[in-house]
Amino acid sequence: MAYRPGGALATKIHMKHIAVATTEGYASRPGGAQAELLAEVNKHESERNLQLVLEEFRNYQEGVLPAGPGARSLTEFFAGIDTQLDAASATAPKTQRNDRDVLNLLTKRANVLHLGPANYCWFTDPSRALCLKLAGTPTADRPLIGMCDSARCPQATHHPGHRPVWAEHADRTKIFIGQLGTTRKTERTRLQADYDRALRVVAEIDAASTTDEESA
């Protein structure tokens, strides 16, 4: 009914909805309020991702590097951007490179950024995504963040903002280990491995975040 001419209004009356937007949501009607909301959400997400990538690029320039399996790839990308900016400055020494110029160069990487609770996922190659391999869906066009194992996935990175999450996880896991009885060896082994991983991630973040001035 909703897809017929004038159907949205007819369906609203039939379903006794207060607003047409509610009917459009139920019908998933293209071009309705639902589509407008989704477009607005996607726009805000794109802007947020650009700002996050810019912040990490500025951190890279200050010597604060990413950590995690995907750190090398991201660092190489930032190095390439830095080289392009240096080359542009050399040919036009009087030109001031503003954030918009940098954002234009970072846009492609921002488009593949997905936020995890304790990592950034740079979904540049679905065939390398560990979550898709585990789920058996290697051709999916989005990562499965809920299945992310960022300590092993080659497209995941950890940054200083993720440190509190990993540190808290390590503290809680340590408490759970201390509460286990001596007979629960299997559970203790699993939790110990999880605890060791969390400590390793925290140590890697700390090491990558140490600038030359701090280590001097």
C-alpha cells in the first residue's frame, strides 16, 4: 500500500500513525524521512572520521605513532602524505598548507575508517579482515566490529585514546584470575592469555606514544 501513488498517506491513516515519518520508517520507503535521517547520519560520520584521521596525522607529525598490527601501514600512509605536503611547500614556499588541504589528501583513508570500542579499523582490503575470515564472509563490504580481534587483525590500530579501555580490561581480568579456584585450570589459562594480550597492547601504545623529547 505504501508504495502506491499516495500510498504513504493512505498507509498512515490505515495504521493510525500520528506522523507520516513513522509510516515511512515502517515501509522503508526510499526518499522518505528514514532516508533523509540515514543520509544525515552518514554525513556526520564522514565528517567525524575526517577529523579523527587529521588528529592522528597531526600526532604522527609530533612523533606520536599508532600501535597494533596495522600501525606500519598507517604510518607509511601518513609518511606519504607528509612527503606530498613537503613537495608542495618546496614548489610554492609562500603557500600556507591549511587543514582543508590536508583533509583532501586524507579523505580516501577516512572513508575506510570504522571505530571499534578499543581500536580503529582501516577497512582497506576485505580479504585481509580477520573478522570476515572468522565469520566466513570474505566478500562483505563492511567489517564486523563485534567480532574484531584488533590484537591480531592486520588492518587494526591502537592509539593513546584506546589505552584506558585496554588498561581497564587488564585490571578486571587480573581480578577475575585472582578469584578463580585452583581447579579451574582451563578458565585460568584462557584468562591469563587475555590478560597478557591486554598488557602487551598497553605496552605497545605506550612505546609508540613516547616522543623523542620524552625519551631524551
